[in-house]
Amino acid sequence: MGAAKLLRFLAGRSVKAVIVVLAIIVFQFVLIRLAPGDPASVIAGQSGAADPLFMQQLRAQFGLDRPLHEQLLIYLRDMLSLDLGFSHRQQQPVVRLIAERLPATLLLTGTAFLFAVSGGVALGVMAARRVGRAADSAITVLALTFYATPIFWVGLLLVLVFSVWLEWLPSFGMHTVGAELGGLAYALDVARHLILPALTLGLFFLAIYARLARASMLEVADQDFVRTARAKGVPEGRIVRAHVLRNALLPVITFAGIQAGQLVGGSILVETVFAWPGIGRLAFDALLARDYATLLGVFFCTAVMVVVFNLVTDLLYAVVDPRVEVA
Amino acid sequence: MITASPLGRRTLLAGAAAAPTLMTLAEARAQGVQPRRGGVLNTIITPEPPLLVLGVNNQGPTLIVASKIYQGLLSVTPKLEPTPVLAKSWTRSEDGLTYTFALEQGVKWHDGRDFTAEDVVFSIMKFHMEVNPRARAILQRIDRAEAPDAHTVRFTLKAPFEPFLLIFDVTGCAIVPKHVYDGTDFRNNPANATPIGTGPFRFAEWQRGNFIRLVRNDSYWKPGQPYLDGITWRIVPDSQSRALALQTGQVQMTTSNDIEPFDVPRFQQQQNLEVRQDGWELFAPLSWIEINNRLDNLKDARFRRAMAHAVDRSFIAQRLWFGVGKPATSPIASATRFHDPSVQMPAFNPREAMALLDGMGLRPNAQGIRASFKMMQLPYGEVWNRLSEYLRQAMRQVGLEVTLESTDVAGWVRRLANWEYETTINFVYQWGDPTLGVERTYVTSNIQKVAFTNTAGYSNPEVDRLFEAARNAAAAEERRRLFSEVQKKLVEDIPLVWLMELSFPTIHDRRLRNVITTGTGVHKSFDDVFLAA
């Protein structure tokens, strides 16, 4: 693949990406305004008292007294200068709100993602190599179980076992508050808090990767070039690694690419059950509070990441399988 | 000094307050434990408050956290008698027009500046008057506010207003620093991110979605207090996770809506925890079926009476709220002043309900249905869904078919405010006095397209007259008579079906002492709360 070709490919895709992201913003801007109620009603509802002056003051403060198209234009203009706006409800710039939450989310989803991909592929390969035997059945049943179990139930069960019965791990939060830990002690503290939510989130995807890898391995293993390799006398380990696995990885990469794009969105469910201060909950709370600027900011970040990871996935195809060319 | 009628016509309402430190010590000794310095209280707050400046934001969670940072002039006992906080004593003139407060001396703001009468006048006349809708309604009755010296404040009212002192609790009118806010845009002041008050705890750190941490104010004006080194509120959005955190001792206290009522019984069994349901007397939340009085059937008092007869309020209190709170008997809650216990709303009696519906000509059809209406569910948690499901069944027993509609908070408020509902569930705080927290739901002048006004559209000139007379009457005895009459009238017309005098459980570790001692419960400053060894 020539460098010029790659550059052309990247430029073309970037233009498309900007258009897609802009379209998403406009669409979502309109979509969330269709939800009944506005931030002022939420604040009135939560304060249990209001008068017309109060409502009018709030709407003026939030800029909701302007016509919708004007609000959209203002938003797009700010957006082009990479200003994600201001959350009047939380009295913070949206960029800061997102930046505060993003590390927690990336830590959680990233850990779960790595655990799921590596564990899932390893299990899938093991199952495929022992197809039809006890180990294969055990792995298949396990994967099916995690795949079919609701994620919040897994979370509650893990908490019950590890926090309530065994008292090994904390049941919520990201670190011990007020302990003033530094360096390694802090990292260990966070790791202890991370285990349960990452496991909960990871197990479901682990099941998917295991099933995907196993099916894909079996399909490739039947093909002629594998038989040829075996006939040539290539050692079994090398056949699995260099011939079967490499070809079987394409569907796994496709799925991982899709999932990686969603990492930034976090997981509302797991973040809620484990009180993990991530971006999924930020978006969910913003939705309930009709905190439009924050919600759109999160949507924007997620949209950008999805687009970026799609691009990365396409590039990775070409690396794994030289027959695939970027175009 | 304080009589059964705390706001009665006395010149001297409260003399020099006993030193609060000693009172606390005495209370502690009564429990057989000396206050102990030290320890951090870990607790929970749900949902996360948007910001911590009282007045600018008055949501339930904000009140709980910020009441440790800010203070009011007064607070109230469980019987709603005023008690000193930043005002050590106060007097009222014979004509009921002039109130004079003597302020504590030596009080400092968290940034080291002196607290003076100027701060009080600014907070009341400018700050709350502009940003706080509930306080504004009362403060507008002030004609003149003066600070004759640095430690005295005098308010002169346009006309006597008997419940005046109830607004001065920190939940109504927190005193904010003039030097931070004067001349600024109060709502968008950058200092809102780091609140500065006079309270026993200083703002330290807030990681959004994670925790809010306050630390001990070492230069607090009560010597030796507070006892705790700090308070940390964890933000735990899931109710089952909150219950687990309490059960496993990761937090030592839960308040308000943290624990669902159906989880309360198991905590009552847990030896190291104490479950309290008092401390909501100033708020006295009353829940009801809100009925759009403009619609067919629903505008007929007989129909609403039939609805009331169909509901078993004891069942709701015992089986849905597990004994937290009690059945309502009148539109004025029993903790609120001027509740008349002789007034009784229609009792649970399905037979009577069906007779009333028969009388209206609403006969059951082949499916046994006489009439149907919609009910918008209150989106405040699981127990409210269970309530509307119970109500649907109860109404079905007398031949009324109820269709439930679900929504979220923003949607619910919008539809309630725009009168776009048939029936819904609602509850509001009564703020100690019917003029402050009950009148707004029933008077014609308050029929507005704003939530928590008279959105039901109920109108009765006699009720309007009684509420107005009670608002303006200077004497408590006269007001009691008027409110008794209005309670009788309302129970006759039954514009809403009152359900429960709500309470919220405060569940705390038994080592945590002095938690609930006032009529505002966990909304007090916590300067006397300590962790026993």
C-alpha cells in the first residue's frame, strides 16, 4: 500500500467523517428537544416550588427563551470552534464535565475490553482445538451462560459473593475517599474497586468473543490451505497460530472495532450498579435533567470515537489480511 | 420562655439562648455518652445535587449537603418552635410588625471574613428575594430591613404575618456572604463552585458522579465543635447498591429516598443500625391523588369522594411504605401547625363508593366498569409505581378503570404544569404552616400553569376567603379557627384524595449520635453530631 494512496484514503474518509458527525449533532439536537419538558421543569420538579418569574428566569439563564433554530445555530457555531458549551445546570463547561468523567470510563471499559478480547479469543481457540470434547463443551456452555445472563444480574451476584459474603472487594465507587493514598497504594486501591465492574462488563463480551473465535476457527480449519499446511508437515502449533488464527481473526476484529468505538460511551448499567463515576451515567443523568449541552457533548464525543475506530478497523484489516486493500 | 404557641403574641420570644454547646452536652449525657472528637461520617446523597449554593438551588439533596456549609438565623424544634442559630435571640413588637434579631458575635465566614448584620440584610433583601421563589413569597411582606449595628437586624413588615419566623431556617433562607455575591450575577457567580458559609463544615472537594467531601471548620464559632472531622457523601445511583453499602458498613448513614421503603424492615432487624422516621416535621410532605378538577366526572365532588372511599390508606401505609409515615386524615398534615384532628376525610368503604357512583348514574357495564380515567405515575422511584398499581386495583374494585401512564421527571412536571393530565400522584412540603405550604394548592388565585400551584384547578370562594383571612390574621387562635373551618370545607369538596403523611427513613449506625434532634432532621448543621467509640 503506497503512502499517497493511504493519504488519499484518509483525507476522503475524514471529509465523510466530519459530515457524518455534523449530521449526527443536528439530528440529536432536534431529537432530544422532542422529549417533553425542559431543564427548568426538572429544577422546578426537584425543588418542589416555583413561580412564573422563577421559570422565566431559568429559561432565560439557559438560553431556552430563543427560537429553536437560533439555539441550533449558536450551538453549531460554538461547535466549530470546538466549544462544547456550558452546562447551566451544573455550572461547569461541558468539556470539563466530560474530561472529569472520561478517564474513569476509559479505565473501566478499556479493562473490560482487553479482558474480553484476550480471554474470549483464548477460550475460543481452546474450544476450537478440542472441538467435541469435554473442554469444548465446558467453554461453550460457560460462554452461552454469560451471553444469556442479564448484565445487572451478574453484577449483583458478584457483589453478593465478593463484597457481602467474602468481604474481599468494595461493592461500589472508584477509590477510597479521603484515604489520601499516593502512587502504588492508590493504583492498588483503584484496581480493587475496578475488579467487579470490569468483570461484570467483560464477561458478557468475553462470551461473544469466545463464540465468535470458536466458530471462525472451525470454519477456517476446514479450508484447503490448512490441509496443505498439515500435509506439508507444518507443526500443529504453527498451523493454529499462523494459518488458522490469523484468518479467523477478521470477524473478531470487526466486532472489536465496533465495540471499541463504543468504549467512550461507557456502560450506563454497570456504572449505575457500581456507582462508577463514568460518562455513561453523566449522559443518563443529563438526559433525565434535560441538560442538553452535556448530553450533546457526550453524543459528540461518542460519535467522533465511533467514526475514528471504524477508520482504525479498516486499516487493521489491511494489516491482518494483505488481500484487503484500503480504498 | 417558649409557650405552647411559639409564635404567639409575646414581645420576648426567646431570651438569651442557653449556650448551644452545653445543650448538646446535656443531650449527649442524657444518652450516657460524652461527645467524642474525630472520625469522618461516610454517607450517601441521591440524586447528585447540581450545585451547593442554597437559594440558587433548593432541591432536596442540595438542602441536606449545603445545610452543613451554610446556616440560617433560626431553626425549629419538632414542635416547630423557633430555636437560635446565627440569631441568638429575637423580639417581636406588640403590633406584630417589627422583628429584631440579635446575632451571634465572633462568627467568621469560611474565607476568614467577619459575619455581620450586613450579610443578613443582603441575603434576605437581595439574594433570596431574587433567586428563591419560596422565600420571595414571604420576604415580599417586608417593608424595611435595617442593620442598626453590626450584630443587630431589624425587619419591619407591611402587615402582621404570624408564621414569619418559619422562613429563617437554613432550608428557607440561608445566610450567604455579601462580600462574595453583592453586585454579581448570583446564578452564574463563579464562586458558586466553592461555597462559602458560616457552618461547621467547609467545602473541600467534589468529584462529580463520585463524592462530595466537606471537612471540619476549625474556626467554627461554637467552641470545641463540630465533633466530626468531616462528612463525605458518596453518590450511589442504584437503590440496591445503596442498601448494600449501608448493610456492609461502607456508609454509616442513609437519608431521604436513599433506601426504598420495602427495604426498611430488614434494616430494622440489623442490630447495629437505628431506623428513625422523625425529623421531617417542618417539611411534613403530604401525598395525594391529584385530580384535574376541570374534566368530566372528575369535576364532580361525588366522583372524587367515591375515589377516596375506594382507597385503603392504612394498606398503603403498612404494605407499601412498611410503616414509614402514616395515613392522611386531612389536607393539613398532623406535624404542621393548625392540623385539626377532628376532621376526618372519607374512610375506606368500597360499598359507599359504589353507592355514590350509582347515584351519579354511573352503572357498571358488562365488564363491571362504570367509568375510566388515566393516571400519570410519579417518576420518583419504585415505591411510587407500586402505589399507582395498587390504586389501579383499588379503583377497579369499585368499577373504575384506571390506565397508568409512565413518564420521567421532566415530562411529568411539564404535563402537570400544563394541566395535561387526568389524575396523577403528587406530594408537596407544607413548611410548618398552612399559609406557607397548604394554601398554594387550593386557592383560586394560584391556579397557574406552573407545577406545585393549584394545578388541579379547584376553586371555591369560601375556601379562598378562609385562607386569605388566616393569612392576614395576627393571632394564632384566630388562625386556628379559620384553618379548622377550611379543613372541613376541603374534606367536603375533596378536590384531591389525600393519601399519606410521608416520612423518609434516616438509618444510621448506632455509634453516630445526636442525628435527629430538630424539626428538620438531617437538614441541621451536624455541629453536635459525633461518632461514639
